[in-house]
Amino acid sequence: MKREVKKVLLVVLTVFLISILAGCEPQFLDGTGTEDADCAEQTVYQYWQAIINRQYELAKCYCIIDGIWCNKVDE
């Protein structure tokens, strides 16, 4: 009897957790409350700030790997 109760409780808990996770809408936040468009704008700003300040290794951190701008950093 105890095994059946444990199995039922485990199934109920599993279904409950799955239903909670299925209802979650992903939020793309960076911890400061900004949305993904603002995060992209901030990343571009930080990239250009690093280029202006001649911090080329830092600028590579803000680039898409093997992208056109990543190759331009070395020039």
C-alpha cells in the first residue's frame, strides 16, 4: 500500500512540475531588467567603447565568433 501511495505522489509531483515548467515564458533579461533589444544595444555600445579605447581583446569578447567584425578587430 505504501509503495502505491509513493508512486501516485511521485506521478502527481512530476505532472505538477511539468505543468509549471510548460507555463513558463522565457524572459531574456540580463539581471538589470532590460530586454534583449536593450541588451543588444548595450553590447554594441561596449564593443565600440573597447575599440575607441584600443582594448582589442576586450572588443573581441563582444563580437560574434568568426564574424566580420571579429576579424576587423585585429586590423
